[in-house]
Amino acid sequence: MEKIRARLNIGRKAEPVKLRKRKSQLYSKEETCTHGVLGIGVTVFTVVLRLINCFLVQTSFVPDEYWQSLEVAHRMVFNYGYQTWEWTAGIRGFSYPLVFAVLYKILHFFTYDAVQLLIWLPRVLQALLAALADIKLYSLIQSLENPDTAKWTYLCQLCSWFTWYCCTRTLSNTMETTLTTLALCYYPLPGSKTHSSTKYLTLVALAVIFRPTALIVWLPLLVYHFWQEDKDKKLKLITHHCLPIGTLAIGISTLIDCMFYGKWTLVQYNFLKFNVLHNLAEFYGSHPWHWYFTQGFVVVIGPHLPFFIYGCTLASKRYRILLVTVVWTVMVYSLLAHKEFRFIYPVLPFCMVFCGIALANLKTWRRPAACALLVSNLIPALYTGLLHQRGPLDVMGHLQNLCDHTNPSTPTLPEVLFLMPCHSTPFYSHIHCPMKMRFLECPPDLTGDESYVDEAERFFADPHQWLMTSFPYKSMLPTHLVFFDVLEQEIAAFLDGNTFVRSTEIFHTHFPEGRVGKSILVYQRH
């Protein structure tokens, strides 16, 4: 009888029924970023990779990564340094440099303001923000597509050589791109489960404050959002989100600028007036209208280009607005005479979405294609990050030694003159001592004088004559001269006549061009 009762489970407490766990993404409530990469969580892996990225980029790109951020922040906190003409004209906002000024102020308060921390801490901050943007982009695609597509989009984003090259730099374009990517994650794309008008509009407002041209990228996206919104919600979108956030952002940024300029200054208006209406940016170079289509975009997207084109043919309609934004941005920037690769950097994450879709749809050749993509991006990423144009940072590291006045090789107070194209190197943010330094200035003419020639152009027109005129007496000479090797022969007589001796030669690039040489030379007067 007991055996029968046991078989029939009579008298036993019924066990709860265990339901099979559904693996469908539709029913999953787990965080989208807990899946591993090489056995490591995506978040940890991304942060570690971007920090490695940060320390493997040891080259300079463009002057603005120092002169529109770190140099301004250094002057704000330590009360010495140099500000370029843009700050006199009021076309740059203090909001972006203020981010780094806060870091500098904290270091200064705790007396940890060593020069290496001043150099690297802002870049570590940019690296962490870039990692956050990578993770958010991965989460967005995972919520919109299958995990496979999200994984390949993530790979495309991480292995992009131009993203590697730029994402940890202190450029306003870098912050603009990071904020644009974060805002996209909260943008109401069709099917998005993470959209939030308040969050994405706040991030867009920050991007526009830091760099007013961010509005170019977001204009079609904002129009599309308004157009697809329900009729009864359009007015609410404007009155409850756009106007309050926009007004608050402009008000705070204007207040910050007025505090540091010492007068009422509307930077956004001045920026548009100088760069668009007066087209003063052309002073720093111009390119033909097709440059972005034939060179700029091709270089920025790099080996991803065939995947981007293929992905555009496969992507669903929900991504059409992203493609429209890419084309719109490239076309608008093509109308401006002054063109640079970094200007279109903010649309690169949009392109990675299409590249990820393309890789996910390659069934047979997917892994070989991904390996080829990784290797073809790794080579330019490492070369541009470690070798190309590393001279300016290395020479400033060399000049840091002059800050020690007890050094036997510098019995007198050092004075450095940079005979290079203006803003070729960082300045006091990479020296951090009030040593006397000077460079050839090149502000544009703001008075309309057609005969105006800046100091740098006057020097390069006749270097020897400029030096003889500027330093008629030996007592006026600096202790050190810094210049590219292509200038050495032209001023050799001046160097010999004033007992300047080469103290070091620093590699700069394998591709010298014009006034920029292969090496940077440092001469010391004896």
C-alpha cells in the first residue's frame, strides 16, 4: 500500500510547477549590457578598451584640441597662459573649457596639479564618456534589432580607426559626437523603447552649447520628430520640452560666458556671424565643394565604406532618418569653404549602425569580413595614434625640463620662441610653469584691411630678415628656438651668428608638407 501511495504522491505536499524560462528578447527584462565579450562584461570591456585607447593616442591632430579647451581652462584656473583671438572676439563659449577647468581646480585645491595629470586627466574623462556612448549605442541597437546585429554594430563602432583617433581627444567635436550618440539613444526612432524627449533634447542642447554647429546634425532629426508626433502632442513637444530646455540651456551658457568675458556676450550669435555670415573660417584654408564626398567622408569612414553602402541597401525604414541626417550634414558642410575631417565626425556613429546591419547579413563571409575590417582599421589607428604628428607633444615634454631653473644647463631664466606655423604645439597646459614663451601669431583681419598680413606670414616670407629685424640686439634674443627642420637652412646664418646650437631633434611625421617638416628641432643659445 505504501508503494502505491508513493507512486501516486498521495499525502505529499505538491511542489510548485517550474516554468521554462523564455529566452525571447520580447520577454527578457535583463539589462542589455550584461552579455560578455571574451568572458568580460560589455561595460567593463568597453571602459578598459577606451582607457587603453586614450593612452595609445600620443599624437596631435589639430590645434583646437588644446587652444579651445585645455589652454583656456589652464588660464581660467591658474591665471596665466595665452588665449587666441577667438576669445577676444567673443566667438567661443567658456562652457566647454569649464568642464576641464573644474578638473584643474580640484587638482589645484588638493595640490595634485602635476603637469602629467593636467595633460591626461581631461583625456581620461573623454575616454570614459566615449565608452558610455559606445555602450549606449550597443544597447539601442539591441533594443531595436536582434542581438547579432547589435554585436556587429558594437564591433564596427569599436574598431573604427577615426573614432579611435578622435574619441579621447579634448576637441569640442569629440564632445559633440559623444553627446550626439547619447542623445540618439533617447531619440524616438520607430520601435525604440528607450526614447525620452526630455533626455535627448537636454543632450542636444548641451551639444549645441559646447559646439553650435551641432545644430546642423540635429536639424533634420528635430524636424522628423516634430513631423511624426501626434497632432495633439506637437504643441506640447514645443511648449513643454523644446522651449524650456532650449531657453534654460542658452540662459545658463550666456550666464557662464558673461561671467568670464566680464560683459554680456551671446557667443552663439557671434559664432554664426564670424564663421557663416563673414566666412572668416576661410582664412585658415578652403577646399572645393566636393571635398567631403571625394576625400573627407571616405577618409573618416575608412575601411567601413563598403559595409556602409551595403548596409544602406538593407536597413529598414526606421533608419532612413539617420541616412538622411548623414547626407544632409555632409551637404551642408560642403557649402562652407573651410573644411576639416573632424567636422563630420558626429555622424560617424550613425554610419556604424548601417555597417553593423551589413555584417549581420553576411552569412558566409561574415567572420573573414569582420577580421579584414578589424585589421584594416587597426593599422591606421595605431600609426596615427602613436607615430603621425607626435612631435608637438614630445617637444613640449622636452621643454618641461626648462621649468627647473636650478638646472645647470639653464643658468638664466629660459625664454622660448616657436618659429612654426601658428598654434603648432600646445602651450602652458603642457608646461604648467610661467616660463616666458612666444609663438608666431596669425589672427585674421577683423577690420577689413586688404593689405593685412599676419605675423606668421611675414616671418615665412623672409625668415632671416624677420629675425634680424625683431632681434637687433643679442640681449633681446630668447634662450631657445623651436622650429621644423625645413626651416633650418634658411636661418642657418642667424643661428651661427648668435651662437645657437642644436640641443635636440624630435621626430614629427613621415609625410612632411610645406612648412611642416619631418622633425622638430630645438636650438639653445650658448
